[in-house]
Amino acid sequence: MTVRSIFAKSLLGGLIATALSATALIWVSEFSAQATPPSNISFTAVGRATLPEFNVKRKEKALDWEVRLEAPQPVDVATQIVTFQPGGSSGWHTHPGPVFFTVRTGTLTVYEGDDPSCRPLIFTAGTGAVEAGTGNQIQMVRNETGSVAEAVVTYIVPVGANPLRTDLSNPGNCPF
């Protein structure tokens, strides 16, 4: 191989690497620019632990009540208190696993990214929901009141998953 061919291959490799880097940078910049990060909210960690695999079944016939939880491998369970100032918003986001969402104080409104009607789901203190955390379930939580609202949020995620949420771009189904 001649010095000229080595130089040409090196130059070509450098140009390809530069082009790929520039393309990746543009993609990351576009993704970041389109993401809708949270605003006027704060996150207070309560705790996080790794649990070993489990299979829990509980049934109370007298109450006509049943619950099943199963994790065939270890999982992390993390809990946060999320405080929403008046007008605060979570931004459009998803999670790496299921989420148990409970409103502790105030009122929060949830919008689902796949709902073409952008129907508000209103949660008052003492109510909540389970989010599937499938990766394609996109939601936004907003405090549309004049008072502070707090939610207790518990995440069940793969061990070491971080962050607990991923900011996403506006799916375009809501006017905001």
C-alpha cells in the first residue's frame, strides 16, 4: 500500500467520521429542541431500592379483591414527590417502566399523547393512576390551578435505569 493510498483512506475515514458526527449532532440538537422539558416543577427523591425477583399474589375473597405483581428479574423501585407550582407542567414524557401516580395535594390534569381529542383527565388529592410505562405511552401532567399540587410517584424500572423519565416532543394532539 502506498503512502498516497494510506493518506487517501485516512482522509476518507476522517471525512466519514466527521460527517457521521455532524449528522449525530444535528439529530441530537433537533431532538433536544423539540423535547418539552418540565417547567415550574421540582422532584424530591424519597428513596430507591433494588428488589430481587418476586411473584406476589394476594386475594381476599371477603372483599372480592385481588392483586398480582411479578418481576422475573430484579427491579429498581424509586419514589419521588413531584411538586407542581401553579401553571407547572411535566412536559411530554415517558418512563422506562410502570409508574404509580398519586395526587397528595391539589389537583393535577393529565393528557395522553395518543388521545386525538386531548381529553383532560383530572386527578384531585387522594386519586391517582397507574401508567403502563411501555415506552410509547406519552403523557403530560399539568397544574392548571392557582394552588401548589404534589404527587407521589413510584417507578418500577430496570435495575440502574436512569433517568426515570424521558422528555419527548409534543405529539401534536393538544393545542398547547
